[in-house]
Amino acid sequence: MKPLKIIIIGCAVGLTAGIVSAREIMVEPGGKLATLPAARDAVRAMRAAGETGDIDVILKDGVYALEETVIFGLEDSAPVGAVTRYRAAEGARPLISGGRVIDGWQKTALQNGKVWAAKVPWAKGDAFFHCLYDGENLLPRAKSNPFRVEAKGANPRLYAGEVKHRIDFGYSGISMKQWKNIEDLELYGQPTRKWLVNFLGLQSVNPSSQTARLSVPATYCMFGDDWVIENCIDHLDEPGEWVLNSQEGILYYWPESGTPGEQVIAPALNELIRIEGVNDASLAGTKDQPVEGIVFEGLSFAYADRQQWLPEDAGLQHDWNLWDKANGLVRFRGARNCAIRNCTFRDSGSDGVRMDLFCQEITVENSTFENLGGVGVLLAGYGPGRKDVNRNNTIHNNEIVRVGQLFLHSPGIFVWQSGHNRISNNHIHDLAYTGMVISGVRRRFFDRTFQEMGVKNPYIKKWMFPEGTREHIPTIRWDEISLSSTTEWSAFEPYMHARGNIIEFNEVHDCLKLLHDGNCIYLSANGDGNIVRYNVTYNHPQGAMIRTDDDSHGATVSHNLLFGTISPSGIAIKGLNTSQHNIYVNCTMTTGGAGNTIDPNSEMSRNLFYFTAENKPARFHTKIDRVGSGLDYNLYWHEGGETENVLVAQQKKGKSKVDAHSLAADPLFVDLVHGDFSFKSGSPAPGLGIEPMPKETVAKLGTIQDPFLKRFTQGMPLDVHRSKKAHVDPEADTGAKPQEK
């Protein structure tokens, strides 16, 4: 081993008084200690020699290209009370990269000599890569024109359908053949539902019958007119596109500039860093041993590959991600008391940070996630059962922007079967789909247990899932499931581990740019006690900004600030939940009807609805016939004078006595235009029990370094105080087409 540059900055004196030595290890590309694995091994040697204090591994500027995933195991744990910190040198921004720069380009005869080729022998077989970058720019794979796919004999109204209708399909509008490297090709599109996309490997093609088979099943039945084939050399016909042939080990690329640049980078790894202890899947978990005390500060991570779906994979809700998948820039899998601070996660094919299985007391803060193919931050515990060990983590003060660039359905933050986490002061924006998801497994997936109890599935036929379904079912710990009822929530709640989360002071906007039926903040199949408070949402095109969906129970949605700058749907409530003290500006409250409806005992009181003169409200609530007397003590106001008429019509439409004590009156905000939502003297709001949102509170919304209020008071490009966007009456459940999840 090369000699280590170790600088002792403290002496081991006074140990009995709690004073221990501290050390620094300097790492520099081209230096005596040049790689992250070598630095890790140096730390191991120091710990083995008895070092019990903090150790700082300081990385100087440069690119640290990884040949393989760097794994931190139990031998890398810091002693109790100490940490091992991998951090950037002062003023430096070192990059941890899983990419390989492609060189050795040669012109080909394809497209009149415009397509170039490079040998990539390392990318054969399992090392196949699914995304390619020119510097920070994600390059598009070659794709065919859109064509029609259909699962013959399948009923498109069925939610999932039989597996055979999700793996075998007919096609029209395109010519296919049994390509020699067919395993390299993927079908890309949306199977029936428009809230997700699938990348599906091709297994075989029968041109005579115009049928084909996939290597993995689609999430739902195969229907649609806008499917394409990706990574086929026959369709490399536009500048910027590329194709990888893994049998030949050759990359083909048509550069827009005419010549390949010097920073064409392909990811060679599925994950860059893995912090992995011992994960004991048994209920007792006596062998669980998490890695502890690993910290990353001031580092950049880039260039991991996009997920590839395999037959053995298990999906999370709607296959928005995969359970316990070896994928991501940094992955915790059996870890505790670790942290990521002031880091950047960028230009990568899939997830930024994953926390799988046993993950506790892990903090991700003050970091940036941008231009990722998948989720920004994912927390995923065990499936339904009694093992609940993914909890008490903190996701704080992060900027999450333009994630889900490949898997369009990827949320900025995804919390699945994980509870008692704090998710605060994050700025999530510019996404193809939903900003944040808190979810577990819906009751309809417990059909096997219903059958064992001799009870027919209480949910309608279109939501039944057959054996072979990837979504949720493989994650269920059937031996630990014992239901006393198929309908009572108390029978299911012990298995719903996404409970007790606090989601507060986040700014979420400009979501749902490409897909359908999504939200800024979304809850589904969550356990009790989730709190969604003091968040600000705006610029959402359709669907509710905050939504409690099927099997959402026991959540409190309160003190949120919602601006209907495009769509008027503010909060949508299903299940038995509480929604109070929210301020709706130019937007409404609604309820869901498909799947589970709202429980009429839900509390939807003491909210404030304010419409500016330019935005005439057709109603303040939709589906009001579904709610009970818990909708009351609300305050409604329209600057143009329409408040009383709308409120009276609303009271008449309700089957029960809704809004019996609600008022139509000006709330008398102290300073709406400058973000002070407290009340002047004489306001009727305090008499209704509505709590104010003063400027000091609004100032806490968003990230600490770039708070929402600063941009709000400067007018903001979208002008949230005086939006003149045309509003549509949101009579559908969420303002979306009737295609409920």
C-alpha cells in the first residue's frame, strides 16, 4: 500500500475526560492517496489500530472515477459518539463518478457517415448501460415512431388484468423482426394508465402474426397508440441519438455537432456508494446490525445507470420505484446515525439517495438533487407485516429539481412503508409527475388473506391482482398477516408503516408537467398520525395540490398555503382525515370518489378560502354530498362579491348540514400581497377558530437559503397574488380525467 498522508491535529490526552484524538486523511487524484476505496481502507486500518475519535477524509478537487461500487460495511462503522466524515476540502467540489468517458470514435457508413461508433467491451452483457451523457446533457436513445400496442382478449377497464395480457401483446403501425440483439431493445410507453411509464425489455417477436413477448410484464394491460421501441439501430435516424449493441460491445452515436465531444460519458455502475450492514429479514431481527457514523459532506455524485426491470423485481406503488433495488448514487441498506450534508446529486440515470430496509436516524440535508432519471430521495422499508425498521430519518432543506427525467413518474421524495420521519423545508419543483409521495400497500392487495378467511374480495373486480403481479404483492410478509376484519381500518393499520411522518415547511410547485393525475404532496395507504402542515404549493396544472388518496387514514392536513395559479383544485380528501386551518387562494377543496371515498366523519373545518376579483369561484368545494357535518366553521371570500351566493348554493347541495356555522366575509388579511396572512382587528376568522399564518411563519416556508417569501414579495414570475389564469370548475374527483389510481 502506498504511504498515507495522515495529519495528526490532536493528541490522545485526557481520555478519561472524554478528549480523544482527531485525524485527517488527505485524498487527491494523482496523489499518494488517490481513490475513495484506498481512503476507506486507510480508515479501516486506523480503527483497527484503536482510533476511537472522529476521522476526516478530505477530498481535494477532481474527479474520483469508480471502477466498482464502494461498499462501507460493519468494519467501517465509527465508534459510539464519533463519525467518519468524507468531506470536500475547503473551496473544493470533488466529483464521485460512476461514468466512463468514451473515446476512440470511428466514423461509420450509417446515415451518410454522420453516425460514429466506439468500442465499449466493458458494456457487454450485464454491464449494459441505459443512459448516456454529453457532459451534463442527457442524450436521447434512438426510438421508433409511435405505434399501437394491444393485449388481445384483455379488458382495458380492468386495473391490472391477467399477467398474460401484460407480457404478450399485438402491435400495428410498425415493422418488427427478431433482431439478433433483441435483449438490448426496450418498449417504452404507458400501459393503460397515464400516471406512469414503463421501460420493458423485448424477448421475442413474431412478424407474421404481429405479436411479441416482453421479458418482464408491464405494470397494467398493454393498450395504447404511443408506444415506441428504443435502442434499435434501425431507428437511429436523428442527430443526438445513440444505440448500444451489447453483443458487439459497440456504441453508435450521431452527434449534433457532427463530431463526438470529449465528455461523452456512459455510466458503468448501478450504484456508486453503498452503506450496508447486516439486514435480518426475520420478524425478530436479532441479527440486524446497521453501519453507523458515516457522513458525506460537500461532495458531488453523478453518472449511475438507469434502473433495468428484471423478472425478480418487486414494485412499490404503481411501480413508481422498485423495492430493495441495487440502484442509486448513494444507497443506505442497513444503516443508522449517518448523514449527507451539502452534497450534490446530478446527471444520473436513476435515484439520488436510497434508504432501503433497516434505516434509522439518517439525515439528508442542505443538498441539491437535479437532472436525475429517478427519485431524488427514496425511503423504503419492509412490505406489510410486523417488521418496521425504516424510521426516524430526516430529509431537510434540500433543493430537488428536474428529477424523473427518464422514469417520468418518479417523485422528488418517496416515502414507502417508512414512518416517523421529518421532511421539512425542501424545495421540490419542475417534475413530470408528483412532488412527494407518502404511501404503503392498499388493502385491495390483501386478496390472498381474504380468500383464506373465506371472504370474497371486498373491492370491485377491476382492482384484483393475479399471481405474478410485480406491484406490492411480492413485498407482503404473508406469514405475519392476521386480519380480524376485511373492512375495519384497525385490522390493517399495524401493517401500514408509513405512519407518524411530519411533512412541514416544504415548497412544492410546477409538478405534473408531462403525466396525468398527480399532486404536489400525495398520501396513500399510509398508517395513522401523518401530519402535513405549513407547506406552500402552487402552479399545479390539474389534480389536487395536496391529496389523501385510497386507504389514507388518520392524517392531519393543516396550516398549508395553496395558490390556484393554474388549476383551482387545492386539497382533495379521501378516507378519514382532518383538514383544518388551510388557506386557499383561488382554489377549492374536493373529495375523491373512485376506489375509497371520503369518510363522512372527516373533519374539514376552519379553513379559509380567498378568491381575488379576477377569479370568480363556481364553488368552494366539490362532491359536497359525500361529506358530513365536519365541514363547518369555514370562512369564504371573493373580492368580486360572489361569496354569499356560492356559499348558499353549497349549503343547499349538502345532504347533511354542512357549513352551518361558516361565514361569507372578508378575512381582513394584514398584508396579502406581501405574505402576511394574519388578521386585522375585526376579522371574523378568529371567531370561527381559524388560526392565522403571520409573515414570520410564511418566512419559514421553503429552503432556508432561498425562502418562498423572498420570491413571493418580489412578485414572482407566476404572480400568485393576482393570477388571471382561467379556472375550470373541478367537478371531477381531483380535477383530472376519471382514471383514478
